[in-house]
Amino acid sequence: MNDTTGHDALVRLRGVHKTFGEGRAEVRALRGVDLDVNPGEMLMLMGPSGCGKTTLISIISGVLSQSQGNVEAFGYQWEKLSEDAKAIARAQNIGYVFQQFHLVPQLPAIENVAVPLLIRGVPREQALRRAAASLTDVGLGDRLDDPPRQLSGGMQQRVSVARALVGQPRLLVCDEPTANLDADNGHAVMELLRKASRRTDDQGRACAVIVVTHDARVESFADRIEYMEDGRFVDAPVGAHQA
Amino acid sequence: MLFADKLKYIVLVCGLAFAVLLITQQCAIFLGILIRATGPLQNIGQADIWVAGEHTYYIDMVRPMSDRDLYRVRATPGVQWAEPFFFFNTIVQLPDGKFTVVQVIGVDRQTMIGRPPTMLSGRLEDLRIPDAVLLDKVGRRRLKDVQVGDTLRLNDRRATVVGFCNAKKGLLSKALMYTTYENALRFVPLGRQRMTYILVKVKEDQSVREVADRISALDGIHGWTADEMRKRNIDFILKDTSVGLNFAIMVGLGMFVGLVVSMSTFNQFTNDNLQHYAVIKAMGARSRTLIGMVVVQAMTVGLIGYGLGVGLAALFTRTVRNQANELVAFIPWELLVVALVPMLLCVSLGAFVALRRVLRLDPASVFAS
Ligand SMILES: Nc1ncnc2c1ncn2[C@@H]1O[C@H](COP(=O)(O)OP(=O)(O)O)[C@@H](O)[C@H]1O
Ligand SMILES: [Mg+2]
């Protein structure tokens, strides 16, 4: 089921295990995960709290290393890269959207959005220009200079989507992006993420979006849904509709 | 990011400014004291060598020589001239019966070597009148605005004020009373060992060093070059008084305050922003970028704190100089450079505290809820 596609998958996981801690405190968060993320798709990961969804996307995006198995993303094997090389690869390929938005409260929206470009070393003026364009794309072209606290939760999440997309990443990783939003705002954000999965990057390559959620209201936006339980994918959507 | 947290930013800048102010200002006063300690030496530019009894270690604590020593110095090869110079404290009685301490300075009546640098009123030549004295500004003030022509009593002798002069004060700002060497001996009876200093000029073709060594080889007396004399006075203040230690304590205190404020604020600030640093790390900021961020922020507050501290110290120095003129603080450009050191130290340690946490931060913690 997960290995339907061939060599052109954006991300490929084979037999991935992740164990936290040792001895009695040992937690087996992932127990043999195989997964392909294909270009152009909107993949949704669902499952009860604690089943390993966050652990999985952390490993996919190279901020956490697996205990066992093979992870390949954008042609890199994360474990073979140095910390700095991983950082560069993340900066070039991945955009993030978080449940708690994680915007810098003191910076205006436009500067928050410019951060990923500044990290990459894009000159400030150009970064701000592209940030403004990205904010306009999510419908916030008139709120560029507002700090996060002057924006509603829905707007803040749209700012973070703009931030995730400003660098034209090939993969968007979203952890519970709608958990803190009401239905309307949740829909608006999912709409944006779905649109993002239909993009191509500046080199014409198709992109992908992974959304971790246990919000059943947004299931309809997915191209594909994978259900997890106890660190494994499961066939049947057991307890998937607990929202 | 730090700049946006106004309160912490202000605390940090104030802490650094305070440390820099305290350190700069204490150093300035200390330098002022050292310079003041050599004031009497600065008044006398013509002498290459100062001769006094052995074991003289501070200008005010002289071991006098005998008249015979003057001839021995004059007879030393390489000496162009050698003149007696009297420098000793005594008590002067005012017309109203009160007393004050003065520094009696006796200069050679012919050559006037050791004379006051500038005259304010009266004529230098009038010093040759019997029992004539010149007073400096401090003397005029301490002696309740004495006038030219007034008579003072010194150890049952009469002295007549013939003018006023200006000269660099010593550490204790004693009133200076200039007179001739002969008068001075009468005003301040010292017994047979009465020659306090001998000022020496070295012949043009001779080395000051060698002549000083030749004089030092003579029994019971020692010749110090003007530079050595200056160093000796400064060394005395540094080593034989607790002045240096006291200033060191104040400087240490400033350093301590600066470090505590800087390190705790940076630590606190890093704590508050850990999540943002994690986000930035996950987004692909390399260590280099993170170090750059922290260092730029640290240096910015550091420089602002430095500027404020040094500025306040300069203001302070100006104020004390304009007022009583008693406490002279001195800020040479070198001190401005030296004051950078505590600032840099505070800022580096603060940044180090922050960086240690930021660099160790696990980017995976961005997903932690
Ligand atoms: N850093 C960690 N240290 C120890 N245990 C962890 C850590 N991160 C996650 N876990 C554990 O791994 C399991 C999976 O967690 P997570 O991936 O966050 O689940 P989900 O995102 O599906 O709620 C949980 O039991 C959690 O307690
Ligand atoms: Mg989770």
C-alpha cells in the first residue's frame, strides 16, 4: 500500500523504527514504517494521540534521526549528512506549519514570513519583497506590518503558511495545523495547503504536503490518508474518527 | 528579537552602562590621583636628575642631605649645573591667629630653578626681596584671601606676600608657598641635614642615565632621572597605599554587576525565546547563522551600554573638573579602549551563555506541544 510508487518519490521510508529512552523508560514510537510521499500529493497522517505521527514527520524532515531503517528525502539520506548540511537541506526543501503557529511575537507579519529566506542568506530587501508576495497569496496583503497579536488565530496560521511557502520548498510538513482553529478558519487553511500541494517549485518540480491531524473535519482535503496506531500504519481506520 | 523585549533590553543596557561607567570613572579618578601625585615634579621641567637622600620614595617623604652633598654632586663628571631645591611642609600662622599647613618650596635665588610655572600677580624677581614669598591659588584661598603686602608668620619668622602664582598641585592639594632657598631654610629649620633635593642638569653630550648612576654611586645619596622620579612616586601610591586596591575593588564590583546582569539577562532571554530558536533551527539555520544572530544582538546592546557608560563617565569628569577642581579625573583615549574590555567580556560571556543553550537545542523540539 505504501510502496505503490517507484524511484521518483519525494520521500521514501523503509523499515523505520524509533525508540526513545532505554530500559524501563523505553518508548517505541515507531515500529517499522514504510512510506513513500509522491510529488504533487496531499498526504494526511491520522491516528490517536501518541501513535507516533509527530515522530514520523520529525524523521522525514531531518530534525530527528531514526533508530533503525532507511530514510531518503529529496535524494538525501539524512543520517549521512552533517548537522550543517542537514540544516542547508532543510532550508532549501522544507516548509513547516505548526499547531501553535510559532510566529515571533515581536516581528511584523512580513518579517516573520521573511525569516526562512533570511536564514538562507537572501538579501533583506528581496526577502521582504517575496514575503509580501507570499502574504498576498494567502490573502493577507493588507496586514503586512501587523504583529501576530493583532491578527486572529486563523490569520496567524495563514501567516505561517505564507512563511512555509515563501522559500518555494518541495515539501510542506504540517503538524496539526487546524487544531487551534475553528471550522471556517480550519477550512481556509486547508484550502491553502491543498493549493500548495498543487504547486511546482521554481525549477518546475512538483511539490508535496504532509498534514498530521486528528481533525476528521478536514479529511476531505486529502489525496491520500494513512492511519497510524502504536507506531505502525494500519489498514483500517481504527478509531480514526475520534474528533 | 531581544530589541523587541523592551524591559529586558533596558535592564541589559543599563547594567552594562553602569558597569562601564563605574569602571571608567574609577579608573579616571585613579589616573587623576596618579597624575596629581607627580604634580610637584611636573612644575619643574628643567631638571634632568633629582638627587635626594637614599630611601626617599615619595616626593613628600624626603630624607634631606647636607650642604656638602651639593658640592659632591657639582663635582660629578657630566653635571652642567646642580642647584639646591627646598621642598618641605611647615605650618603658617595667619594674621588672625589661625594655622594652616603649607608646602614650602625654596628655589635658588640666582637661577630661580624650580620656580612656579605661571605668575598670576606680582613679579617673580620680587622673591629676591628678604622674607618674600609667593602663594599659589590654593594658598590664597586657605589663607582667607591674603593680599600682596600681607605678613604671615612661619616658625616665629615673618614672611611678606609679594605675589600669587599658579602651579600643579600635589595629591593632598596643600597650599604652595614659593620662596628662595635661603629664606626657606630660615622658615623651616631642619638642622644640619637640610638640603631636601638637588636638581641637576646634565651636559649636552652626556648621557643622563650615566650621570645619574655616577651620582648614585656617591655615599648616602641617590640620583633619579625625572622619569624614574615620576615612576617612584606612582609606585609609592600603587604599592604602599591601599588606594590601588580600593580602586581595584570598585572596578571588580563594576565588572561583577555587569557580568551578573549580562549573563542572567541573556540566559533569561534565551529561555523565553527557546521555541523561536528551535523553529529557526528546524527551518535550516546553521550554527553560523545562530551565532551571528546572538553575537549581533549582544554586540549591539554592548556598544549602546558602552557608549552610555563612557558618556556618563565623561560628563562626570567634566562636572568635577568644573567645580571644586579638587578631584581631578582624567580620561585619556587609552582608557576608552580599556573600558571596551569589560563591556566585551560581559557581552561575550552573556552571548556564550545564550549560545551554549541555543546550539545544543534539539530542533525536533519545534514539534513538542
Ligand atoms: N523526545 C521524546 N522522548 C521520549 N518519548 C517521546 C519523545 N517524543 C515522543 N515520545 C513518545 O513517543 C510516542 C509518540 O509520540 P508522538 O510522535 O509525539 O505522537 P503523536 O504526534 O502521534 O501524538 C509517545 O508515546 C510519546 O510519549
Ligand atoms: Mg503530535
